[in-house]
Amino acid sequence: MNRIITIGREFGSGGRELGRRLAEQLQFAYYDQEIISEISRRTSLSEQYVHSIVEHQPVFSFPIHIGRSFHPTANPVFEQTMSIYQEQARIISEMADQSDCVIVGRCADYILKEQKPFRIFVYADMESKIIRCREKAPEDERLTDKELKQKISGMDKKRAQYYEFYTRHSWGDRLNYDLCINTTQTVIKEIVPAIAKLFYSISQ
């Protein structure tokens, strides 16, 4: 069975960088945006549209109440969202079957639970997340600290709702992970060798 590492992460915590550097250190395949690209290729939907759907909780269509009976209404958006998740799950499973790999986000820890992946969750305090977001932001982005804090909190809320909808588990709950890493005031590249060493020691 291939060795698999999944990375859950708060927005701005450096989880994506940690996953990429860890994959390089271990010489594992790395999957992140590649999953979106493959969903787009298989469904003929634009990558921008797929990205807008992934990691967002599906929108329900509530039944229309007429008299004493309920008449469920069709919801194409909900159905398409579920279809994208199912395709995503197939792609993640296929990637995990191909080689040792690191997969970032997208409920991979839950989708691959039968393969018993090493599940990492990365988090940080708000000040550190704001600093990281500013370092990686486009030059023309002019968000105040308050606006950036709202953006970060909003992204984390969406990720939590998405994860909890599909897995019925709490996003970020330490009981759902094998290793939780606080990257507050941490240089990611400096801690990756230690994480790789830990992974090697428990995966033998």
C-alpha cells in the first residue's frame, strides 16, 4: 500500500507550503491544484468554476410547502456540486493508488480513510496568518488588517462547513488528525525535515 499524507490547513497558516516542501523532502507526488485541473478536464467545467464550488458547502433546495404536503424542488446547482465532489473523490483515490503522495485539503483524509493516511492539520494565530497572507498577496491588493482578518475567517468558515458536510466530523478537531502543527511565528522550511523524520519513524 502506498504511503499517503493528507494536509488540512487554516487559511494563511502555510499548510500548502508545508505540504509542497514535505513532498519534496520525501520525494512523494504532490497534489493540490492538480485535482481541480483534473476535475475540470473530466467534467468540461472551467477550472475557475470548479474552484468556486470545491471547499464550499452545497446549497440546499428546501421543499415548497403547499397545503399539508411537501413538494421537493429540483436543484441543479446542488446536484452538480455533489457530482463534482464525487468526481473529486474518485480522482483522489486514483492518485493515492498511483504512488506515495501528499494531498492538500479537499477531505482527502476522509476519502482515503481506508488507506489510513498520515493526517496533518496546520494552524496558526491570526497575526501570523495575516502576515503570511500579506507576503503572498498580489501587489495590487490593498486590504486593511480588518478586511484581511474577515477574509481569513470567512475562508476558514467555508472550509469547516464543507468538511463537516461531507465527513460529519469537525474540521480542525485534534481527534481527527495524527499530527497538529502550530505554525505561529514559524519558518515552514525549517520544520519540514523534522516532520519528515517523524513520518519515516512511524511509517516503517
